[in-house]
Amino acid sequence: MTTSNADLRDWVDAVAALTKPARIHWCDGSDAEYQGLVAEMQKSGDLIALNQKTYPNCYLHRSNPSDVARVEHLTFVCTNDRDAAGPNNNWMAPTQAHQKMDELFAGTMQGRTLYVIPYCMGPIDSPYSRCGVEITDSAYVAANMKLMTRMGSAALARIEREGKFVRGLHSTGDLNPDRRFIMHFPEELLIQSIGSGYGGNALLGKKCHALRIASWQARQEGWLAEHMLLVEIENPAGERFYIGAAFPSACGKTNLAMLIPPESMAGWKVRTLGDDIAWLHLDDEGQLRAINPEAGYFGVVPGTGPATNRNAYDMIRHDTIFTNVALTADGEPWWEGKGDGQPAIDWQGRPHDAKNGPAAHPNSRFTVSARQGSSYSPLADDPRGVPISAIVFGGRRRELAPLVYQAKSWRHGVLMGAGVASETTAAATGTVGVTRRDPMAMKPFCGYNFGDYWNHWLSFEKRAKKLPAVFHVNWFRQDDSGHFLWPGFGDNLRVIQWITERCAAKVGARETPIGFLPHSTDIDSRGVDLKPGALDALLKVDAGQWRAEMASVATYLQEFGERLPAELLDEHRRVVKDLG
Ligand code: OXD
Ligand code: MN
């Protein structure tokens, strides 16, 4: 196979000349091709077949123990002007980065297969979708891209029609962290990644394309590429709401996207459109519409159990690639929070010994086609996307942030998003549990200066006819003895219910300096196991703590200097003044 697109042909030739693969394989995206990749990886030991009776077509991949998460300190945005990347990114001059990467890529595919993977982020026939081509020497990446994106012949046909595509070059290299780099050249619509086989660093359609490069493209073209789940909520009256929610990595986006209503909320329905990324465009009527550019999930496995996320638990019973989970004695995958079975072999292939830490890596993952989920919404394939009613920000905050509050305006919502902070998790290399600012949950993913990004968000106020209401939630608030105040999971629908009622102007609210909060009687907590006074504690706004928070937000925003939009500062001043 080859292509009529000369740019693509020339690029593949140039990469092959540099990296010297033994053979080239153009992916067509067929099921037969996927089975071939799986068979090849079983032979090479890159995949281990799991118990095929209880987990049909499921496989385990063990990554190198030094290569288990995104590496933010090795991720760069290489723009000609350093300020374009901003203090929120690591920057390297494009000429220097190209030189470094050319040296690293030289001869790196010797003896290996070079896979050419054409893919489309979003429904093939949507005007909101964008295409890319990933070149990789990893069969694991090719198989994962088949599950995660619309990959193969149909994507190539669109590329041949349109001409434009994002180029992504990846090689696992020698997996030495000293020779590991994830480089983005937004001005060239180019990604280069070497030295890691881990999903977020290697499946270039996901974080690298659909967030870092797409956010840059989106600013130029007038749309938004966001780290958001996308979910449809239907109330008992049959009214439907579409919500985009941005939470930092491993804060429960997959769980919320696949939520199962509690028994006491008969008639409510939740359908999943996406669990990680949303692209938001204004349509001809000035309404914000969203698509999920992905077609599969790369979800965190630990904690996925029948009580926490039954949908995901059932979804990953077949046709799933597991990465870095443990094994039971009879070859089933095992992870902390699974709820049954016992680990025999840990994620590194050693006999399990609790002294070595968790049996499954805390950032172990499942890769699965989204269509396999029982809550899958067919609207995920609708080229028009869905009209967004609400945008929800959230973070993992032990204290301070109430269970839910609503921004007073779009501008206030942008400030709310800019101030998102969360305790770090295992999704990225580094210390876990430290609170850091993660604006719009995009700190690791915005491909340009946050100052310009907030300006771009603010610009929607003038361009849109009707903007979604903006909210902030915090499922993770704790009491003084460190116990979670809110049960979370399915019960989060009670908070979502309030959000939908606010969107439909059906319920009032308590106005505070930080936004509108529910009266505690407006959250339906019948049948919820809450300690006495918990709801009041969850909805408390402590003015002293908030004054300190706003001071810390100001210090953070000042890092962006002249690029910080004046409207954001004005809004900040307003909140501070109201706090007294
Ligand atoms: C992810 C992440 O893998 O955000 O989705 O780290
Ligand atoms: Mn994510």
C-alpha cells in the first residue's frame, strides 16, 4: 500500500532513510491486521494472552519499569518564539530540537518494522475532525491506535482528499530515560517522540495531537481542544443535557463519563460520548458543539470495580489490552480495587509480594474500543457533535473547594478554570499528592502560552450566541480525620442533577463571592450515606481560606505577565473585593 499524497509519501521515505527499518507496513485498520499484530506481539513476548475463557481476546503488555507514565519534564513545545510556548511549557528552539531528534532517530528502526498509521481524530465525515499520521516502530502502538482512533484506509482517504495532516514520528528507541523526549513543533504540525512506549508518550493521536497540537490549531481556527469527558444526561422527563467536564488526570473522568445512576434516581440515564478529550466548535447558530476526537479509552485500571464503575468493569472483560496489571494464578488480570481474585504475579512479572508495593502499577491501563461500553452513545459518531449545556471543572482538593458551585458569568467561569488546582496522581512521573495549579486540567497538555489560551477562551463571549453555564465540582473533600465527606461515584449524579436544573433555570441558588451554590436541600441526598452535617460542610465557603486561595491564584496568574488578559484580572479583583 502507498498513497497518492506526495507529502505523505516523501515524509515516509525521508523517515525510512533516517531510521533504517527492515520493512514498512501501511496500516489499513482491518480486524485481520489487528489480529496479525497481536499474533506477532505474542511471539515477541510483547503481549501475553490472558485467560481466554474468562477474558476472551484480552492481552497483557508489561512496559519497561522505567516507562510507566507521561514524562512532563521531557515533554517540550518547540516554537520559534519562546513566549508562544509560555511558562506552562518546557521550551526548546526548533533548530536545536530537530538536531537532537535527528541524531536520536538515526538508525533507530534497524531490524524493526516501520508502521505507517493514518488516523482521523473524530468521526470520519465530521467537519470538526482532523487527521494525522503516526509513524512508529512499535506494534503495541499500532494495535492501541486501532482501538483508540478511527485508523486505516478511511482516514487515509480523507487525508488524500484534504491534503492536510498532523505528522507524528515515534520510536521506542532504547527506552533509556536519558534519551527520551516528547517534542511538539506546532508551527509544523509535527510531533516527535522517542524512548518511551507508554501510552501518553507514544500513542501520538491522544495527548500530543488531540490536545497539544490541536489546542494550537484550535486557537488559529477559532475552536477549543480540551481535556474533557463528554457525557449525555437524560432526566426522567426525557430532557437531555450534554456536559463537558475537565478534571486533571486520574480524578475520575472515566467514572463520571460511565456513571450508573443510583437506584433511588429512577428514570435518569447517562450515556457516554468520551472520557478524556473534547473538541468544541461554534456552529453556524453560535452554539458550542462538541465531538470526542477519540474512539477508545486508555483508562486507569486500579479502582475499577463492580461498585465503582460497573460499566467499565464489564467493558474490559473482552477485547482489551491491559498494560502493567498483575495476574492471578489462572491467568486473569488483577488490580487493586478489582474486588475479587488474588494476585499471583505482579505487574513486573515477579511472584507477588506485598513488600514490593501494589500488585498492579497505580497507573496501569486498559485500552478498549469505546463501542464496547454498554453506556456508549451513538451520538459519539454524529458528525455534528452535541450541543454543550454545561462545562464543569474539577480537581482533587482535600479542603476549600465546595462540592459544587456555579460561575456567575462566562468570564468568571474562565477565571474558575484558570484557578483549577489538584493533588497530583500517578498518571505522570513525579511526587503524588502535591497540590498544583492545573488550569482547565490542561497544565500538561496546552500547546501554547496559557495567557493566550485564556484570551482565546474569553473571546467566545463575543463570538457565541449562547454559551454553556460553567461549574466547579470537588468530589474529594475530606473531614478533619481524613475521611471523604462525599461518597462519589454514582451519587455524583445528584450534583449533576443540580447542574442540569441550573441549566434549565429550574432551581435557585445561594449567591456567594465565589459563585452560586446549592442550598443543601437542593441536593437530593435521600438514601445517601452521609454523616450528619456533611452536606453543610461540603457546601461551606470559608472566606478566610478563599482569600488565601485567591492570593495564590493571583501569584500564579502573574507568571504570565503581559499575556495575562486584563478581563481575567478584573474578574479576580471582583471576587477578592466580594470576599471582603
Ligand atoms: C490520561 C492522562 O492518560 O490524563 O488520560 O494522563
Ligand atoms: Mn487525560
